[in-house]
Amino acid sequence: MTAEKQLLKVTEVTKILNVSRTTLHRMTAAGKFPRAIELGPQARRWRVSDVQAWLDGTWRTPKSA
């Protein structure tokens, strides 16, 4: 898998989860879904592995430092 395909855009994640952008952002803010990687001011991407782990039920909220 290429590096480009290891990251998902918001539109791809919302389609996979069948949720709106608003719901995705609420889930992320509540710690119920993995956080996106910030690539720039308006560029966020999710790791395919994080999304797959969430779908499999194996993703866990990272503990605060």
C-alpha cells in the first residue's frame, strides 16, 4: 500500500462510516473515534489502520499524558 493510500480524507471516512461530517467531528471531539492527522490548516487525514481498528472494535482512546 502506498503512503497516499494509508491516509483517508474526511469524505472517505464519512462514507465508510455512513455518518455526516458533523457527526464525525463530534465523535472525534468526544474521544469516541481516532483523531485525524493535521497536515495543514485545512488538511486532515485519518490513518486507514486507525479507522479499521475502530471498525473492528480494537481501537482504544489514547491515554492522556
